[in-house]
Amino acid sequence: MPSQKALIRRPSPRLAEGLVTHLERTPVDLDLALVQWEAYAGALRTHGWETVEAEPADDCPDSVFVEDAVVVFRNVALIGRPGAESRRGETAGVEEAVARLGCSVNWVWEPGTLDGGDVLKVGDTIYVGQGGRTNGAGIQQLRATFEPLGARVVAVPVSKVLHLKSAVTALPDGTIIGYEPLVDTPSLFPRFLAVPEEGGSHVVLLGGGKLLMAASAPKTADLLAGLGLEPVLVDISEFEKLEGCVTCLSVRLRELYV
């Protein structure tokens, strides 16, 4: 049987020094961030996900955003090459963790750059955002890694937010959701549903119609509940100050066999 595992990484003591690109810097409360991270991990476990911690990277302020370091499709992991040079120290611990979990490991090589936050998987379709953190060479390498496994890779422009998944994610039926002012080209997606809040663009599929969402998007939660889905709200305010969202804080591995 496939095992549902979620790779997470404890926040660095230097979290407050994390990069901000599209937001004004505001103070981050590290103690509150730790409490919020524990609650996020607890929500995953409550809803059937075994959490696995990558080795902490205390010298890397953004390392809690573990999703950016790797993309996993089927049983194959592609270790990213972060578009921000200061984040490249984050990948080694993640590589060790996914190898321990039994993934076959590949790497993005120079001149390619690829952040996992730019990659949205919807069934066998992989949308990959090309923008400030992921370049064309990185997308070519992702395509070469996953297309032989049956993936269809679709490149989409990203210019208004940090990563593709800062703008859009997907519901269980494959409908793409996003806050329309921050989505470059909604028409690229076969089904697109506009949500009323920026924070509502991000959902993690927990299974059974349950969606992990930020507490900062109550109107979107109501909208999705009205569609028969079940929002599970977590407060991630300290991570949102660093352009983080619910997807960034874990890598969900659904197809590992144990």
C-alpha cells in the first residue's frame, strides 16, 4: 500500500532574516512561528500524514520552506537548484531525507534554477512557473526527468508573485484556484476558479475532500465549504510575512510504497 508521508523542516533560528521579494519586510516573531509550525505539522498528522523531518538547516533562514528544495513525481525526486543563491545550502539535508524515504534522486544542474514552489502537480500534469526563481534551463531539466515517467509538463509565466504556487493551487477535482489579480494568465488552466483573498490561493490536499488552508482566508474557506469541501484552517501568519504559504511548509509524498 502507498504510504502518505509529509517531509517537513523545523524553522531556523534565523527565520526573521528570510528573503522577501514582493512584500514589505515586517518583524517575525520566532517563538510564535515555532508554535504555528508545530500546529501545522500536527494538522498533517491528525489527517493521516506521517511527518518526516529533514535535518534542520539553522544557517539557512528560509529552510523551513522545504518544498522549494525538491520536486517529487511518483517515486522520483528532483533536487532543485534555488533561484536565490543564498538558499542553495538548503538542498543537501532534503536530498538525504528523500533518499532515506526510498526515492530515486536526480538533480538540477547549472545553469538551471528550479524552486519547488514553482511546481504544481495536477494528476499527471505538472505546471511549472517560469519567473524570478525558476528559469528555462531548470524547466527543461524537470521535463527531461519527469516526462519519461508519463508526466505532461506545462510552463506558465510568473511575474506578480514569488512562485507559481504563491498564485495558484488545485482542488481535488483538478480545478485551479487563485486570487486573480496575482495570476498572470488564468486562461492557461482548463478550469479556473477565482477566490476572494490572496491567502485563499493556497490549499494542501489532505484527502477525503479536506483542504489545509491558512486562517487568513476565511471568505475562501466559506466558498470552498459551499462546494462540499472541508477546510482545515491553520494560522501561519509569521510565515506569510516571508511570502510563505501552507504548501511551502511541507513536501507531500503520496506514492511511496513501504
